Amino acid sequence: MHVVVFAASKGGVGKTTLTSSIAVRAAKDSPRVALLDFDPQEGLTGWWARRGEVDNPRIFSGVDTIQEAIELLEMDGWDWLMIDTGPGLMNHMRSVIEAGHLVVVPVKPSAHDLTAIDPAMDMIKACAVPYFVVLNDVDPRWKLTKTAAQFIEAEGHPMASKPIARREAYAASATLGKSGPEVERDKACSGEIDSLWGDIRTGLGLKKKGGRK
């Protein structure tokens, strides 16, 4: 089972939105995609309920530790586990990050967001877990988008192949229980989620297309 953690030091960067969109994308390739919601606001849990509490992707709760959850899901034959986390003190999330095979760090292209990524980066590096940063909620026309990418690269952080654009579809997806591409059915929206999914598979040493390793 491949464990992907979506984490960031700062709230409001789109972790839950990306977790849900990637889970839906993963479910196209795999019949067994599990979700865990470690955000106290339980946004992912609410999204799944509005989706109709479907079997794939399927959210799980009622476990005491991340290690227990992973052990149970692996025994039950799940292929993927996507974990949404909350912002705040990264030390509280250490066990979740350590359990991940890959960490995806969403960052918005603003000065406040860029200066707030260090706690997440420090924790991920301390746990020695592979990771990459994805610029989220961006407008390609903004000069700040290019500046933010340059800043992240200068700090030595690996980045996703493409940024995720600011789209009404992503804002609406939580309310509708859908992914961004399910709301906005165009090639641009689905293309950037496909690209992020490819980056995740590449980060895990998997082929970009297809189901299981």
C-alpha cells in the first residue's frame, strides 16, 4: 500500500481540496483507495459524506494511531492511502509524516505562505520522507507565481511539474462532494490533476499510468 500525506504548516492552502481530487483520480486507476482525515476541521470527512459515502475512495475512522490504521488497511488489501492533515504544530503530525511514503506540500504564491513553509519542511526532512511542493491556487498571469516558484527552487525544495490554478471548480468541489475536474470538465483542470497524480506516482517510483506497481 502506498501512503501519501498532504501536509503544510499553514492552513488554507488547499490540502483537503487536493487530497480529495487526487483520491478521485487515483480511484480511476485503483479499485481500493482509502482516506484518513487528520484535520480537526474534518473537511475531508464532510466531503466524503456529501459524495455519498462511496466505497472508492473510502474514508476510515475509529483508529487510535496512524500505525494501527496502516496495519489494518494493508491487511485488508488497500492499494492507496491518502491522508489529509491539519495546520499548526508540526510536532503533533510527526507520526503521520513518518508513516508516509511521500509528502505533498501545497503552498500558495504569497509572501505569508512562502515564509510559513519552514516548519513543514524541517519536520519532513527530520523524518527523512520524500516530498515535493506544489504551488496551489495560482494565476499563471501573476508575476508572483513565477517569483514563488523561483523562491521554492532556490530553497532546494523539489516541485510538482505544474502548478494548480485558481479555479471556481476547486472551491465548489467541497460543497458538491466532487473533485475539481468533475466540476469543471475541461482538459486544463483535469490535466493539472493528472500531472500531479503523475508526480506522485513518479515520487513513489511507480509508472505514471496504470494501477498497481
